[in-house]
Amino acid sequence: MKRIFTLSAIILICHTIQAQKYVTKNGHIKFFSETPVESIEAHNNQVNSALDISNGNFIFKVLIKSFEFKKALMQEHFNENYMESDKIPNAMFSGKIENMSSINFNADGVYDVQVKGKLTIHGVTKEIENSGSFEIKGEKIIAKSIFHVKPSDYDIKIAKAVEDQIAKSIEVTVDITLDKMQ
């Protein structure tokens, strides 16, 4: 009887731990650069992300070559000249939701979140803090945030000939739907 109780407790604990993780492989990240000369926009729908609601750990990983542009030439220049995506294929965020106690994961609704962590782009890692929102919808979490990235902060070199065509600060929009791990 004692073994059955112990085995049941272990199964329950493992299920509870697993049920506290939310994941996706098809999140969406968009970036937008606007200057008087040109607007540049790209979308990536292959964002991997995970959230552990037991401790607030939150990560996402982006394959740089998965960004799609309206113009093929822009995409080629982005990958070859600026992001060097053959050499540095991924961007990544690893951090923590700072205000986990203010989010009720058992009640549908929209909650403000504060995120702090390390953003790695083009092989350069910087500490960032940003706000966003979690929308709880049943067993899904829709995470949204908008923040700005300066290419110069991440050692992304912009050629003098085109520096007027690329914004000094790029708007990045994150919109991911995380599903509860089963």
C-alpha cells in the first residue's frame, strides 16, 4: 500500500511539474524599420518559445533565416550583409517574468508582465527589461510585447551607402501563443 501511495505521489508531482510548462514552435516575431527613405518589414513564424509558470523562466529562440521580406533582395542583404546568418544562425532571449505573482493562470484575462533577461542577437548579448502582456485563454497563454533594438548595440554594421534607409532603432513585435504541455 505504501508503494502504491509513493508511486501515485510521484506521478502526480511529475504531472504537476509538466503542466506548469507552456511551449510553442510557431510563434511570431515582426521587425519594422522606418525612415523617410524606406520602410522595411519582416516576419518570422517559426519562433520556438517556452514558459515555466512555476518559476517564471521564459525563453525564445529565432532562426534568423526564417525572417521573410516582401522583397527577395532585402532578405538576401539582411542574411548575408547584416545578420551573417550562415555564421550566426539564431537570436535568443532567456529571462524571467518578474511579476509572476500578479498573474492568475487559472483565470482568463489579460495581465501586464515585466520581463528581464538576456537578449542575444548577432552573437552579442545584452541585458534588457521590457513590459508586455499575457492573455490567459483556457490552456493557452498569448504573450505580446513591443520593444526597440539598435543594430549598433548588437555589432550589426550598416554600410554608409544605405545607412539612411535603415532606422537607428528597429521596432520588434513579439506575438506568441503558448500551449500547455500535455
